[in-house]
Amino acid sequence: MINKKEVAYLTGALLGDGYFTKGYNYPRIGFSSSDLDFIKLIKNIIYKNFGFNLNIIKSNLSDKNINWRDHYKISSRRLYPLLSKFMTNNKEIPAFIKLSNKVIKANFLSGFFDAEGGICISRIKSRNALDRRIYLYQKDLKILKKIKLYLRLFDISSFIQYQKGAYALNVWGLKSFNNFNKNIGFKIKRKQDKLNLALLSYKQRNLKWDSNLYKEVLSFKDKYNARKIREIFIQKNINIPQKTIERWITEATKNDREKRCRQQRCVYRLQTF
């Protein structure tokens, strides 16, 4: 029996690292990647859902350059008529996904991110801060725009930029990382491990500052801007990023405003009672 969630993952992977050949006599579907774990995962899904135990073909890209990774692929003519019922080519998101529910879309996204995406954790030297991105590369801008809309279904923020002959979709922010991890995630272990590492780094950042320091920073918010407050604490050998101070002030201002609104509504109800 075909598992639609696994087939959705398969179509996402096919959109990223798959190919169709439509020769008159020998149409064929295949997957090609330098990630052996990914190819093994695809092979297993095909076997479970379609009963084909495909052979993995290994290609040595270079015997001299150790930085060039080996390449792996699987392909099948018999798979073509079965999988093409769900996906007619690897150039656009199939109707099967467009008309599906959120669970199916999430599995499709997982396959696409496993094929074309990853995690970047880097340090911004100018601000001495960590930059964390879940990224996805694709030459077709229309596909990325549709992926961006699908991510919004799970309250995941992203933006698209042009980089080195292709488009890159980037997911950022702790909330979006949590929602991606909860609803989509990676099935490739090394990518999921890196996502877990990124989430852990957010937790470490949030635990870095204690409540007393937070209150001390906010005691200056009505007198100085974030830049001046940061300078005050640098003189105390406490290096709090300016963006962190700005976030604290924004959150506190919002809470104060909501508190005043509640008090005003309460006074109004007492006066009209």
C-alpha cells in the first residue's frame, strides 16, 4: 500500500535531486546526489512503496582531488509509470502537492530541503554574534516563491535572495526554526543534527543573561537609546549585543502599553457600572 506522506517526500526529493528522461522507448526516473545517506533513504522509500529494490551506482568524480565527493545515483524504467501518476516532471511542483493538506505539504517540503537545503551556522565578526540560517538553493524563482508560501502555512518566515547564479531561500529566527523543526525537519541525520545544534545555540543565548541584568538594562530605556545603553554596560565589561537590547526594550514597551490598556478598560468599566 502506498504511503502518501512518503510519496510526497519522494516528489520533493525528485524536484531537487531527481531527473526524468522521456525517451520514446525507455522513459526513466532517477535520483542523483553526492550524499549517500540521502540516496539510501530514497531507495528505501521506493522499495517500501513500489517494491523495486534499486541498485546504487557510484561514480568517482576525481581520484586525485580528495575534496571532490563521490557521486551516487539510482534509476528505474519500471518506476516511471507508477511515480509519474503523482509527478509528471521535475520542473514544477506537482498538482498532487498543490491540492494536498498541510501534512502532505510538510513531507514534500522535507524532501525538497533534504535534497537542496541545509543549515548554516556562522559568526558575524563585526557584531560578535551567531548567524543561523536554514537555506534552500534553486534556479527556478517561481518554485521558491511557492515554497515560501507553503512555509507560511506553518508560521515560518523566509526571504529570497539571488546568489551565485541561483536563488537562495533563507529561514531565520528562533520561532521559525522551532516551527520548521516541529512540522517539517530533515530526514537526513547529519542535517537534523545541525538543526538541533542551531536550536541549542538559541537556548544558550537566551540563558546567557540573568533576570537582574535584564531589569538593569530596562531601567535605562526611558533615558537612553539601545546604543547608549550598550556603551554603559561595555564600561562594566558586559558585552550585550545592541540588537538584544533593542529587542528587550521593544518587548517591555509593548508589555507596558498592553498593561495600560487593560487598566484603562478596567477604569472605564468601573465608571460605567
